[in-house]
Amino acid sequence: MARLLTCFLDLNLTERLSEIKAPTCVVVGERDVLKPREFAQLIADAIPNAELHLIP
């Protein structure tokens, strides 16, 4: 489990998000502790025409 979490933390595909051409909906929970709203906003901003939805 620790190895999986380490790999997850080391993986960064942010620079490739602009390559996504499919309609994209980014969803984040208001109290998400693993990846807070700021991260979801970065993802939505990087994907052309993506929508961001916040779940209360």
C-alpha cells in the first residue's frame, strides 16, 4: 500500500492535460482531503472546455 501511495504522489500528468480533447467534467467534494478544490481547479483549467463541479 505504501508503494502505491508513493507512486501516486510521484505521478504528475498535469502538463499533458491540454491534450485531452474529449468533453470533460471534473468533480470534487467540498471537503475532499486527498485532492482539495484547488487541485480540481488546476485540472479543469488545464483541460480545454472542461467543466468543474463542486459537490457540497
